[in-house]
Amino acid sequence: MLHLTEKNFTAEINRSSIPVVVMFYALWCGKCAMMKPMIEELEKKYRGHIRFCEVEIDESSLLAADYGADIVPTFAFFLRGRCLGTMQGLLDETIFERRLQKIFRNS
């Protein structure tokens, strides 16, 4: 997963030709640690079709505030630089993938 900060976030999100999922996480967050392996597996599965990135909320607090990442993990879904929606908390892989496909259905 590409690590994003306030310095590279906008450029990376806007220049992506494919949909982007951003995981807002915290180093101290147990639920984030539980979700990360699942997201890494989805990253392998959707390589070349969906890009997966991460933002550490304590490092990039302004980004976290901009995207409502007051609960971690928070997932934001982008297409052509525009945020299509977010999901928060610990999610089952099947549910997460189903929602992911629904959000990006027309991409």
C-alpha cells in the first residue's frame, strides 16, 4: 500500500487513472491492525484495477479531519480525484468487498 501524507495525497489521488481506496489508520489501533492483512489481500486481488493507499491519522491529522476519519479505520473511496463515500470500523471481508464493488461499479 502506498503511504500518503498531506504532502502527496492530492497529487496521488488526482493522478490515479483507476479508483483509489484510502485506509485512514492509527499505529495504536487494534482494529486497524486486524483490517490491514485483509486490505493487503484485496490489493493483490485488484492490482491494476483499484489502487490501495494508507494515511496515518496522527501524522496527517488535517487529512483525517477533511475525510471524517474520527473513527479508525476509516476507508475513503475515490474516483478521478472525487470522494465517492466512506466506511468506518471493523468490517467482514465479504461485506467490505461487496461494498467496494458497489461503489466502483461504473468505473
